[in-house]
Amino acid sequence: MKCPICKHGNTHAGVASITLERGHTTIMFKRVPAQVCENCGEVYHDAKVTRSLLQQADQAAQRGVEIDVRRYATA
């Protein structure tokens, strides 16, 4: 797809690192599947990946995790 941010690059399948915060919890996911713009590097995730990231971050916050770094896996 054409990148809606820079309007010049096309996106291609790749991976990205994502950091989310929930209250006092910070969680970083590595190697998250994404569409990445070849021009500006903007990252786009599909709805399934986004739901999984948010669910895992919420679960970590509920368990009282303060900081966590993990490789992405579907929830």
C-alpha cells in the first residue's frame, strides 16, 4: 500500500519493535509483524496483531509487571 504518512513510499512486510505502557507497566515487543514504509519507516499493524499486543499488555499490567521485553507471539 502507499504510505499515508509520507505519500511517497510503499509498504512491505517486515517486523518492528513496539513499546506499550499501561499504568506502571512498560512492555516492549520485539519482532512484531508489520507493514513498513520503505521511504519513511512508518509501521502499520493489522487488527489481529494490534488486538494481541493490547491483550498481552493488559494482562502484564494486571499481574503487576513493571517492565518486560519479549518476542512477539500471538496471545
